[in-house]
Amino acid sequence: MPQQETFFEREISSATHIKVLKTYDEQFAREAFNSMDDPALAILWLSLKVSDSYDTADIPDQGPESKDFLWEVLLDEAREEGHLRSFFIVTEVKGKSSRSLYVSPGWPDAETFAMELIQNRSIEAQNFECSSLNCGAVFSYRRLSCGHFATPHFCPDCGESLASGSADKSDRSSSSEV
């Protein structure tokens, strides 16, 4: 039985890929789980429907105990047959290094997380250059409070309208975010 296989891989840029790995290695899954940030843990909590599946008195308050509780729920959901468990781990690979961002007991949740990540990283990677010959500022999309991204309509440095055909210049090294 293979310990790990790539279920999904998408290139975001020439140096960055997002992968979803299926593994039966519980230690690898635990390491991935421990590296998850708070928003990823919240997404996992919702995808496992913890609040719907457990009595509120049985769910620990926020903190280390709630993270341990979530891990135990994940283990229960990851069970395939008997003692066999499988996990789907979303990783970001940059050059030769990789980091685990999310672990799930099911493919659909891991795929959804990966696709959202790809969409957000792709949008963030697009830069704009001011069309004014005197300015030349390079900047990116602006994230709104709702989490969506807004296309800039004017240069944040000089105020020049970008409607006159600003080009995507992702190869420029200096940038300032709107």
C-alpha cells in the first residue's frame, strides 16, 4: 500500500505549486494538522460539522484542548476500514521547500480548500503598473474586508486612471499594495 500519492497538483507560478496528497501516514497528517493556521482550523471545524455532531457541553472552549478535540474528530472521520485511516493534505510547494496548509479526512474538502487557495494566490500574484510615464508604480489587487479582491481603478501613488490599459507587470520587483 502506498504511503502517499498526489491526487491534485496545480501550478500558480513558475516557482509555486499547490498539491493535494493522500496519505495513510498518521504522523505526517498530525504534523500537517499542527502546522495549520487558525483560519484553516476553523474551515476544518466547519467541514467536519463538529457543532452539529457533538453536544455543546462536550466541546471544549477555544485553546489547546479544542485543537486536541478537533484532531480526535479528524481521526474518527479519517477511518476507512478497521484501523486504516486516510488523510488529504494540501501543501504549497515553493522551489524545493514545501509546507502543509490543511489536512482533511475527505477529498472534497481538501479540493475545495486547494481551489480557494489557488484562486486567492493567483489574484494576489497579478500586479498592475501605472500607465503614467512619470510614475511607473507597480501594485496589486486590493483585498476587501469581505475577503474578495477589487481591481484597482487608479494608481495609489499618482492618482492616474488605470482605465487607459494598464498592463500586467508581474516581473517588476518593486511593488506597493493598494
